[in-house]
Amino acid sequence: MDCASEELEYGSALHWYDSDNKAWVRYDGRLKAWRGWAEARSEELPVRPREWRPWSELVDASTHPYIRWFKNASTNITFTALDGHLLSGHGSDAGPSVAAPVTSCTQLFTGRF
């Protein structure tokens, strides 16, 4: 696997904020392009080309020994886990579950409220 493909594989695991379009995007390996949803309207956006990146550098080692991954990028695990799950058409499927180790309580999220 070449470096660009490996970088995109990392990027496909989460949704990233596209500040130009005010949208949350994710790399779609099937389409070989970035796609996402407008922040305010929850509607799908036109795809961005494969070459586009929400980060300026994958790895920034300029402050060695500290490493910064995905420099200048923003992500949101809640959007990835919940909103992305619903907006990609999986609302009727079981979504992520959350377990609270202190109380032994588990909550399963779905698109049905």
C-alpha cells in the first residue's frame, strides 16, 4: 500500500470537519472521494476529490519528542459514532453501545427514538 492510500485509510475511520463547506466529511474508499453532510442542513454534499485532506500534515514531529497527528484537523467522535451512523442510512440498525464500568449500565443507540 502506498503512503497516500495508507493516509486515506486512517482518514476513513472518522468524520473530519471541512471548514470551507461547514460540513462533516469522511473518505469513502468505494467512491475514492470525500463525502459528507452540511452542518446546518444535514444534507449530503458534493464529493471532494481524493487528493483533498482536512489536515495539513499527517504527522508533525517538529516538537520532538512530542508528535502531533492530523495537524490542523478537527474531528468529533460523537458525530462519527451517532450522526454519521444515522446519516449514512443505518438508522434502523443497532448503533454504537456505551458501557459505564462503574454502574455496569449499558446503553445501545439506534435511530429509533
